[in-house]
Amino acid sequence: MACHENYGKAVQILQLNDDHSFSLNESQLEAILLDDRVKDKPVAVVSVAGTYRQGKSFLLAFFLRFFQNKCQSEWLDNPRIPLGGFEWKPGSRLHTTGILLWSVPFLVTTPEGEEVVVLLMDTQGSFDCKSTVEECTTIFALSIMISSVQVYNIFRNIQEDHLQHLQFSSEYGRLAQEETGVVPFQRLVFLVRDWPFNEEADFGAEGGHSVLQECLKIMDEQHDELRGLRRQIWSCFSQIDCFLMPRPGDKVETDYCFEGSLMDVDNNFKQKVQELVHWLLAPENLAPKKINGQKITCEELMKYFRAYAAAFQGGTLPSPKTVLQATAEASNMAAKEKATNFYLDAMNRVPRGDLDKLLESHAELLEETTQLFKRTPKFGDESVSQSYLGALTTDLLMHFERIYKQEEQFFLIEKGKDEQRQRERETERQREEVRQREREIHRVKEEEWALEMESEIESEYETQEAIEQMQLIVSKRQWISKQISRLSCASVVITMIIIPIGLYDLIAKLRKA
């Protein structure tokens, strides 16, 4: 069945090579997990694993449709739209190889308001004619370790060998639990396909619960190995469920022309698959992936993918202890990066321009970052943690040294610029003083010139006034001269008149005497 490119496609992220080794397709995985829209968000991984050719990819097509329809209740109501996505085809030949992820993550908001990234994962069917037991165990173990919801796809009934396939994961889980005290895995769902005994147990979750309790019952008459396996399975998963499914119909199972039309799927199967999807994938039932009890992001999941792929890639099944060591490395690496990001974000908010304040902030943040790393749950013994803590401290000191040198260089440059500005201001001040003196000299000269001009004007005025006075005097003298000359003509007459009058007066006085 071809996938719909508009909604993404299934991409192979783990490939089984001809030499029976595994290789991780990091570029494909990074394109999904390190996308800026999802890398910092918590992630839920829903994986389907089990025996080959028993409808895992077909089931995932329903999961895909549910998320593509944004988890709405009527997600399966339109029978005209065929199923698409993960490829499947009827028959006995192996179709899916390695591990595949849907290339488009889905964002789902939980009832608590948290946005969770959902990844759908398909795995190669176990126990085909080409794969070794180690290869099948590796793929199944990787699926369990990566997923937060592991669907164990089983045909007709849960058998003892199905439980044996959990042996490696349960042993790993036992070691991890001994080290941390935390349940290592989350939800395991035994999905029994084509359940034939519905008169004993009804289809669905309730019937599945009774079947599960019977299969995983621990009894005295069991062999120690069987009892031990069941105890480990119960202790390694925080939740174990079972769901019983009816047959999808003859056309789905046998018709090579089946193209995903819902018209060809039995109604009973469609009803139960809707129950299954809501019970498993509804936002209120989603389980974000946790490592050592703490939610991880898509970016952190990338580190675990790398660590697990490296542990399993050799072509031989590693010991659970080796895988646990890989988990310890990945968890400490994730804790180190989380602490580093905290430090970098905080340092970016520290104001620049004060070297003493910068040094003080660094010391405080380094202590906070160290405590954050120590508080983050991790796998591995204290020596592993101390090694990563030492690397964290070294990295942060080197980073701060670069920041400090840059800031110091910037400070020196700014100081030089400031000193240059001071020199320029001093030069300008001196120039202004010179200009001020020149203006003062000019002002004084102008005042002196004005005084000289005023003196000259006054002198000219006085000279002019003197000339005018002289002219006036001359004019008066001329006038007097004219008057005198006029009077000189009349003086004889006046004399002649004055003398007789005088004589007359003298005679009169003599007579009185």
C-alpha cells in the first residue's frame, strides 16, 4: 500500500546490514527529532512489534489516521477515504525491515495543557526465515527501550514463547531497577489479533485483562525460570495491559488487491479498533517517554537512539549490562547538555560591560548548573556521573573564558574609544579656549577701536565746535567792528550835545553854592 506523501512517509532509521550488523540513519532521525518545532518538547513513542506478517503496519495505518485527524472522535467515520501511510500487503513475505518512523511528528495537547510530540514506530517482524534470533531480539529490545507505549502484536493468544522474547529486556530492566530504584519501562500492551475464544473472554480491554492475568500468573508449580521471568516482566513495566481484537475480514487478510478501503474491513473490527485507538492514544491516555522517571525531549531521545544503536550495532547481541552502560552514558550526556543549556541561556541574560559582575554571575551560575546536573536522574554509578560532571565543568569554564576574553577585549576597545573621545574632547576644549581668547582679544580690540573712534569723533567734534566758536567770535568781532564804525560817525554829534549839557549843569551847581 503506497503512503500519502502529503502527510509524510515511513522512513527507515535503523537498517539491518548484510553482515548482520545494524546502522543508524542519523540524518533521517535528526530531520525528525531535531526540528526546531519539536526538539525541546516532551515526546511519546508508540511502537508496534511482534512476529512478522501479522498486521503490525496495517494497525499503524489506523493509528496514523487517528493523529492525522487530530484525535477527533469521528476520525474513522468516512469510509471513502482508504487507509494509507505505513506500507503493508497481504501474504507471507517479510515487508518491513529494521525500524521505521513516520517522518511527520504529531503534536497533541494533553488535558493538563502540555504539548507532547507523538512518534509512530514500526518494526521488522520477528522470526522470519532470514533473521537470526539475536537480530530479532535486538530489534524488539530497541523498540521497548525507545518507546513509551510498546504494543506487542500477537496472533490468536499469548504463548510462553512470547514471554521468552521479553527475556533480554526484562533482564536489562532488572539491572536498571537495581541501580536506580525506578521502573525502567512504561506501558506494555499485549494486542492479541484474531482472538478466537470470545466466548471465554470478550473482545476489548476487559477481556484482555482476564487473559493477561491468567498468562502472567505466578504459580508455585511453575519452574523457577518461568516464575522469575514473570516477576521481572511485572516489575519492569509501570503498566501492562492486554486488548483482544477480532479478525479484520477475509479481504484484508488474503486479497492482494486490498488497497485500504474501509468498506472491505469487517464492522466488528472497525468498532474495536476505534475502542483500541482511544484507549491507547487519546490525549488523556498518552504516556510521554521517561528515562529514570523523568520526561525526555525529542533532542534527548536522539542521544538515546545513538547510544543504543552503538551498543547493538556489532552484529552480536550485547549483554544487558553493556546496554545498561550505554544507557548510563546517554543519560549522563543528556543531563550534561540540559545543564549546559541552562548555563548558556542564563549567561546570555547577564548584562555586559562590568567584568566583575560577569565573573560573579559566572560563579553563581556554575554552582546552580552543577546542582542541576546532580539533581537530574541518571543511570550509571557515581564514577560515570563524576566523569560527565568534570567534563561539564571544564566545558563551562572554557566557555566562560572565551566570553570573558571577548568581553575584556571589548572593554579594552571601548576603553580605548573612550580615551580617544576624552582626548578629542580635551583637544576641542583647548581649541575652544584658543577661540575664546581670540574672541576676547577681538572684543578688546573692537572696544579699543571703538574708544579710539569715539575719541576721534569727540576730537573732531571739539575741533569743529572750536572752529564754529572762532567763526562766531570772528563774526561777532566783525559785527562789533561794523557797529563801532557806525558809532564813530555819530560820536561828534553826541560830543557836541553832551558838552553843553555839562556846562549847564555846572553853572547851576555854582549858583546854588
